Amino acid sequence: MRERQALQSARRAREFEAFVAGAAGRLLHAATLLTAEPPDDNPRARALLTAALAHTYASWDRLRGEDPYDRTRQQLALRFGRAAWRRHRGHGGVLGRLSPQERLILVLRMYEGVAEEQTAALLGLPAERVRVICARAIATVLHPPRGPAPTRALSGAAPS
């Protein structure tokens, strides 16, 4: 009996390692976009991904045909959502100007390609609200607000 459990455990570990080898890069990039950290310095994104992968590993035997990538992405989104509401802004990066909700929806919709209805169901929002938030986030990224016009130093002479 113990041999059988050991074989199942080893198979499970090999399957999970193969999954992580294939999906970790893309998932880490998604987590980095969510946390708005620079790609070369992203400790929050790495911690977020580690927690999501740990949850996926813990439920690996119960997936039963479910895509582990989708499960991990869902965990990534949920964990980010829970943590992000406590810390409003990111630390810079391309998506740093967006709110956590805008970043989450934009990453799910545009980077991960999750359908609008699935994103809405995942977040518990109406599909129309997801569409509006996504459009606003895209507009913010594509057309950042302009800063105040630079002021010119006046020379000592007054205009005549």
C-alpha cells in the first residue's frame, strides 16, 4: 500500500513539475503585470505566484480534467484581488497608474485572453461593468494624463 502511495506521489510531483516548467514564465509575467513591479525586481509577484501554485498543487488530484493553468490563473487573480484592495497603487511599471481592479481586469482580458463573461463571473461583476473598466484602463494606458506644462524661468528684463 505504501509503495502505491509513493508511486502516486512521485507521479503527481512529476506532472506538477512539468506543468510549472511550461506555465511559470507566463504566469509570473501576469503576476508582475498585476503587481505593477519592474520585471527584474518583482518580489510581490513571485510571492503571489508561489501562493497560487501552492494552491494548485494542493488540489492537483482533484482537478479531474480541469486545466491547471486556468485554476492557477484564477487563484492568482483571487489572491491579487484580496491583497490589492489593501494596497491601492502599484510600484510603477506600465500599469502602475491603474487601480488594482483595472489592472486585474486588463491583465485577465488583454494579456490572458479570458472572455468578458468569465472575467465578470470570476470577479462577481456584471459583464457590462467589466467592459467599461477594461475600456477605461486601456484608455489610461494608451493616453496617459499629461503633466502640468513646464514653467519658463523669467529673465530679468520685462517685455516692452
